Amino acid sequence: MPLIGPWATDPLWATAYDWLVEHETVGGLIWRLGTDSSLADLYAATAEIGRLPAGSRVLDVPCGGGVALRGLKRGQGIEYVAADISPAMLDRTVAAAVERGVLDQVRPKVEDMQALSFDDDSFDLVVSLTGLHVVPDPVGAVHELARVLRPGGRLTGSALLTDTGLRFEGLRLAGRVAGVLGPSLSTPELLDALGDAGLTRIRAETSGAFVYFSAAKTR
């Protein structure tokens, strides 16, 4: 396992990230010190999954180690597609789904969020937590997430953006040097990308180094 490098190679940082987000006390403290944000915000962003009715389809991309599975309820009766460019991440998501008793609803799939293989208008909810900042083309990724969303569906996610404070510039620079972060976007650039992708009812809220966002596809 390489120490640094692209997420598809499963660098050591990927394991560290998964450990941090799954350990609310110690990991949450490190998360807070590094990003001035709370893991509670990340967990809260998954709640929309649990409100979906039976028969709904969810795309979680990149799923990482399965942090968004917190929102999925046992016996909810939805199809939850967990997608990631890293097979190792998918293995962790499957293990988390087994632990949470929701594997029967989870379908893992290797995907690049910049070029998704799914048809247009395929999902009722698209979840993309801590993902847009890792890809080389975040605007293209936004358009892909919007493309596969059904009219009436919603997109929700979070990203490490470029304009959330100079105190996080070291974090962003280190991530780019290590190959685990892409160019990312500023908040205005993200809002523009969401609007240009045809989404409406766009909301964004800053939490330390991260911006949590949501939008709807109305047509």
C-alpha cells in the first residue's frame, strides 16, 4: 500500500480517512483540529437517505469506506448503489454494510464520478460526501451527478473548497502534493456548476474547511 498517490491506488491516507470518520471521539477530535469542522455535520448529511420511501434508488459516490451508510435503515427497501474508483474502498463499504445489517440493499460498483456509466435520470438521491475535491475535473463531476439524477430528485454532498480560509491552505496544498486532492472549486464556482448543470434550490453552508451543499433537479 503506497503512502501517497491517487485514491484508486488505495494510498495509506485512504485508510486513515476511513478510520477518522468511523471513530467519532478520537477521529472526531483529529478531524476538528485539522479542519475546524465536526464529524456530526458529516453524519447529519446522511439523514436524507433514511427518509426515502421503499423502491427509491440512491447513488453514493465516492462512497469511501461507507460513512453514508449511517443514513440507510434496515429493511428500508431501497436500492443503494455504492460507487467508488477504488475497489479497496468498495470492500470497506461492503464490510460496513454487513456490520450495519443493510447489505441486502447495497450494490457496490467501481465508477469514476467524472464519467458515470449510469443512464440519465436514474436515481432519486445522489450523495457525494467529501468527494468533489479529489477529482481532476470537479465541474465535470457535478454535471455527471446532475445527469443521473431523476427530475424531482436531490443531490447532497460536501467538499473541501478553496475559499474556506487561509488557515486551511496548508491542508489543501499538502493534499495536492500527496496526490489525494485535485484542484477543487471555490464556493461561487461550485454554486455556478450546480446551476449550470440544471439544478435549482441550491443551498451551501460552510463548516470549517468544508462546504455542505444540496440542490434539486426540477426538470
